[in-house]
Amino acid sequence: MDLKEIEKAVNDGSGYAAISVKTLRNAVGAARAKKNVVAEISAGLRAAGYGHVPFEIPKRQDRVVLVYRLGTGKGGAALVAMVEAAHGDGEQANGAAWLLSTMLPSFDGQ
């Protein structure tokens, strides 16, 4: 997986970037974003130290995926941890969603 363009976009975005599925698909050298291709993209991003939202990469090339660096510093790490926890099941996801919803108003006021 060629991550040069993705790494640049995430670095320019201070740890995250909105990237089209087409760009991600091109990074793996695929012509179409089929089920196995989006799984390869997801695994390649994770192996390179990136997470993404939505957690299941869409197959449509015109869709956008938020790619973020795992283990970011300061408040970003807490937000990433919340997003990751919200992806879980049951009480973990429910608690993460509640906590995130209580945190967001404080960001809006700044």
C-alpha cells in the first residue's frame, strides 16, 4: 500500500484528513473498491498507524473517509479513544457515545 499521499494529507491536517475512497483505492493499486479491496485498505491503514471513520470503508469511490493518526497527542488522543470505543459493542459503545456527547459542547464554545 502506497501511503505517501495519505501520510501527507494527515500530516497537513494535524493528525487527520478527509480522504476520498478513490484516493484510498488508488493507494492499494486497485481499479475498483470491492469488498476485499476495502478490507485491504482498512488493514493497511491500521498497520501503518491510522484509524478511520466510518469503520467500514464504503465501496463508492465518491465517498469520503476520515483518516486519523492513532496515538495523537493532547486532547486528540482522548477523542480518538472515544471514537474507537464507540465502535465497540454494548456498554462500552453506549458509555463512549454519552461521554463524547457531553464533551462536544465544550469544544463548540472555544
